[in-house]
Amino acid sequence: MLRLKTSLTPLAGFSDSSFRKVCKRFGADAVTTEMVSAKGLYYSDKKTAMLLAFDPSEQPVYIQIFGSDPEIMAFAAGEVTKLSPAGIDINMGCPMPKIVNNGDGCALMKDPKRAESVIKEVVAATPLPVSVKFRSGYDEAHINAVEFGVMCEEAGAKSLTVHARTRTQLYSGKADREIIRRVKEAVSVPVFGNGDVFCPEDAEKMYEQTGVDGVAVGRGALGNPFIFSQIKSYFETGTYGEYDKRTRLTTALEQVRDMCRIKGEKVAVPEARKHLAFYLKGMRGAAKIKNAVFAAKSYEETEKILSDFIEEN
């Protein structure tokens, strides 16, 4: 059967190196870092630089940068290139006010000329392949994904990821896959469809309705990195298996342990709570365990709580 490519799309505050490694282990063909501010790199912000770190086991890994100043974006592309990722992704789809209000992210869909300049400058600044992620449009009155996608290709983008919601929709409602289909038909570069992929059947519908080259999974991978192996199995064999409680929670602990190694317990344990909430979601007795995990102060405490929960019938 068809082998549909999968990628982990950026998730601010979630898709750090530890999470990306787990997604790769469970079958993601590629992963992308959290959004990295081009201005942050330009002004040598230490926290921004930390977002660039990746492990060789994550490859192919794409570093996503955002900004609206062509020259600063070109500078950021040059800095990113020194790290030898598989490619650079430009974010032109983030809908969050603090990004959009600065003219970045999805705000660039309202200014295609500036977006074009950004892409051209980034492409000129790096030998790495450049991809662009964008949305259906800024709002319902300005659905311009098709024209925008054509512009991206002509400006030098080697692949596109389309989230089929407008900026004003944020993550509400349903993704309009018809928009993705139209973008796919209008360009010759690979197109990844993004939005509402929470299980292998969703990936199948995405492919059938759009003809995309791959699916970019975001929220569907939270607490569920197993979705990548399930999609792969489903497209290759027509079936896929479920992962049991033990596998899910031992994987969660593996992720938290790696977070502690990289960031230190003081930072990692509180940060891991949001990940663990997703891993626990839907499990019987999860509410009580989640409260205990959220109160834990160390990895040792977290491990004891989840290990005991694993052994419960």
C-alpha cells in the first residue's frame, strides 16, 4: 500500500528535543523544532539559541524560524545553517496575537510581497532546502492559500505545509481540506497537509481528499507519539495496533528522564506536567494520578507515581 510521509509540525512549548526524539523513535519521518525568533538570534538571546539544539538522532530535523524583516531572517538562516539541520522552515502560519501583532507569522499572509522578500532572502542565505508553513488565509474574507503557495514556490521554497484554518479560527472548527487540495494542484513542490490528524484514519482522509505528499501532525502527537508508527502501519498493511498503558507511560517516563538530563530537574519536572497530562488523558483513574504528578517535585517522585499506576489493574 501507499507509504505516506509523516512529520512532526512545530508545537510551541511542546516540541523540544526530548519529545522530537520520541516521535522519531515511533516512526516520524521528519521533525521540526519549536519556532525560533530571527530577531532573538540576531540579538544573541540565550533562550532563543537554546531552542536550536537538536540531537543527531532527530535527523532529518528542520529548524523553524519566524520574522518579517528579510535581512534579519537571512541572518538567522545563516546562523541556522551552521548547525547542519536537514532544512529550514519559515513560519508564516502562527496565529497567536503576540506573533501576529508584530507583523510575523500569519500576518505575512496579508502582505505577500513582504513574505516573498523574506523567502527569497532566506533561500539566498542558505544552501539548505527551505520550506514554508502557512494557513488557509488570515480570515474568511481573505482565503489566499493557493496564490500564496504558488508565490512560495516561485520564491524558492522546496516544500509547503498548509494548515487548513484561517488565522482568526486559531484551532477551532474543522480544517478545510479542500484548500489543501487546491494548493497541492497549483504547485509542483511537495505539500504536507496539517490539521485534525488525530489517528491513522484521519491521515487516510487527508490523503484521499487532498492528494498530499505527507501529513504534518501537531496536536495529534501530544501524549501520542505512537501515531506516527500507527499511520505507517495503516498505510502499509491496512491495519494498526494500539499501545497499552505500560508502553504509553514508560515512554512518557523516558521522555521526562531525557528532559531532566537536558534541562535539569528544576526546570524539566514542572515543564513535563503538560506532557504527562496528555499521556494520561483517557486512562481510567487518570485524574487522581494527574493531581499527584502535578504535585511531584522530582523525577524520582514522578517515576514512583507512574510506575505504581502502571502496575494497577
